[in-house]
Amino acid sequence: MPIYLDHAATTSVLPEVKEAMLPFFDEKFGNPSSIHHYGRVVRTAMDEARQKSAQEINAEPRQIFFTSGGTEADNLALLGTALRMKEHSKDHIIITAIEHHAVLDACHYLERCGFRVTYLPVDTEGKVDIDQLKNALNRKTALISVMYGNNEVGTIQPIKKIGELAKEIGVLFHTDAVQAFGVERIDVDELMIDLLTLSSHKIGGPKGVGALYVSESHSILPRMFGGSQERRKRPGTENVPGILGFGKAVEISSKRRNDHLMHMKEIRQRFIEELHNRKIRFVINGHPHDVLPHICNISFIGIDSETMLINLDLNGIACSSGSACTSGSLERSHVLEAMNLPGEVIDSAIRFSFGYQTTFDEIVKAAKVIEKIIHQLSK
Ligand SMILES: Cc1ncc(COP(=O)(O)O)c(C=O)c1O
């Protein structure tokens, strides 16, 4: 099997998670909205999953709304807040230029609906500047949305400072924590976050499930209609096995977070050392310290990303050239472009991303393969 270095794209479902999900496909198949025994069994299990997810971010269970994943949670946060705030004559939103497409494209749609959006620039390490954020604010600003940690380069934003600023001026603050959840300790109270996006499949849970946290002081408008599920904010019969799997993944990742964090830091460090030891010419993209430990974005100058990816794949290494959604298209990474990196750096960037299962042996093998590919291509 190829060595999997694409954990930021998705992770395999943990065995304990799979086990926890299985009964909910057959013996416990009830609809959580049913008042009879079958329904109650499922409702109780779902309540537990909600409780675990809430506890993990220091929230209340009623503040958690399950969705079909990070993309839907981002859309619900942006569109649901924009529509609500329009009622208060606020129609301006601030995001960064390096947000995931789930946020960016939701904002493009909002612009078509008459909202105004400011796209904050970032520096060459992928950080936003608080003063630029302050300058972008006006009395019509409804929402600031700044991702916790970037999915392509891993740069972590000054979330606490942004939360404090937002609170001080009375503007809502959303953060997409899809990549940070599971590696960073997130406390919505301490960080003054009003809306937070989570996804299950990045932490060993199943795909197609996620959650949006919404603070008590805010009320989003729903984007779908038709039922009373998720307190009418996200109607439709719930993805019960998915939600329970997500709950189990949260429970496990919470227990193992510190060990995983240490392991991935060491793996990342070792990978970089292995490349250095082999005298390979490369640059690391993203912030040198404030970076998610599982993401390592590297440009092998002079070798375009596609050629490198194909060769890595042929040699048994699975990774990607950017986010899962943009790789496969030949578009340049909007993240690296926003970071204002030279064209040769952008065009040769590869994202390696690690999981707790990644071994030192795999990392050494990957470095050897990279050395071999560079040697072959330079002939
Ligand atoms: C930062 C970020 N936000 C949102 C998403 C979308 O999450 P999902 O795949 O659960 O829709 C991703 C997925 O890669 C992501 O990395």
C-alpha cells in the first residue's frame, strides 16, 4: 500500500468509531424524532454525541448543530448570519483571502445578493494583520470570518486577538476550525468565538458529517426548511450513524490529542531534517512557528507540482498539491497567491500532511523517494 501523507484531505475511520457506528445501521435503526422505543434509543445516543462535541469546545449541547460536514457548516455560518444581520441593516462581511472555498464561495454568492465583502490580505507566511482587520471594520460590519489554521500551509491565525477585537466592537466572529480541531485545544468562551465550524472526517470520523457551534447570544437563520430537527436550523432526518461516529471520534481525539500533537510535531521536524540531510533544494511555505503540526507545505523549486505528484504517486507516496478540492484542477492555489509568493514557489508546492499513524520509517522512505525523483528529473 502507498504511504499516505494526505491526512489533511481525509483520515481513515478509527476502528472504535466504526464499531460504535455499526449498530445504528440495523438493530438501532430508529428515527430520532419517533417517540417510541426505537426513536428514543437513537435520540439518547445522539444526545451523547452532541454532549461530547460541546464539551470538547467548552460549549453547551444546545449550541451544537450537526451538518453534513465542514462545507455545510461554513455555508450555514456565513449565509445564516448574513441574512440575520441584514434584519439589523448590517451588510458587510470581512474574511481573509486564504479561506477555504466553502467560505470564499459563500461570500461570492453573498456579494451577488448585495452584501459587501472585504477580503483581507495575508503576509508571505499566511498571517492576517490585526491592524488591517481594524481598518476594514465599519458600522455596517456584521461578521468577521477568519479560519483557525489554513488547510494548505497550516498557518495558525491570532484567533484570541480577533475574538477579543470582535467582542469589543460588537461584531460576530466565525472561525473554520476544520483543520485545527483535534490538534489544537479550542475553547469557544476563552477565544470569544461566536460561530465555529467542525468536520468529522479529519479526526478519524466518517465523511459527510460535521457541526456548527453557535453562541447563545446569536441566532442564525436556517438555509433549509421542512422539519424541527437541529432546532429548525438544519432540518431533515439526521445522519445518525455519522453523528454517532463523529461523537466517538471527538471522544478519542480529545483523549489522545496531546500524544498526537507531540507525535506529529516530531514527524514534521524529522521529515524536514531528512530532506535537509539529503541536500534537497526546497522551501517551506507557511508560518515557521504558528503552524498546524500535521501540515507541511514544501516547494521543490524547478519541479512543477503536477510532475512531482505523479512521480510521488508512481513511487508509492500519496500526497497533494493543495487542498483536496483544488488539486485535480489546474488552478493555482489561491492561498499561495494571496501569500504573494514567487511563481516558481507556487507552481512547485506540495502539501504533505501527517496523521498519528504516520511512522518515522514512512517519513524516511518518503524523503528517499523525493531525493530519487529529483535526481531522475534533473538528468
Ligand atoms: C479548512 C477547511 N474547511 C472546510 C472544509 C470542508 O469540510 P468537509 O470536507 O467536511 O465538507 C475543509 C476540507 O478540506 C477544510 O480543510
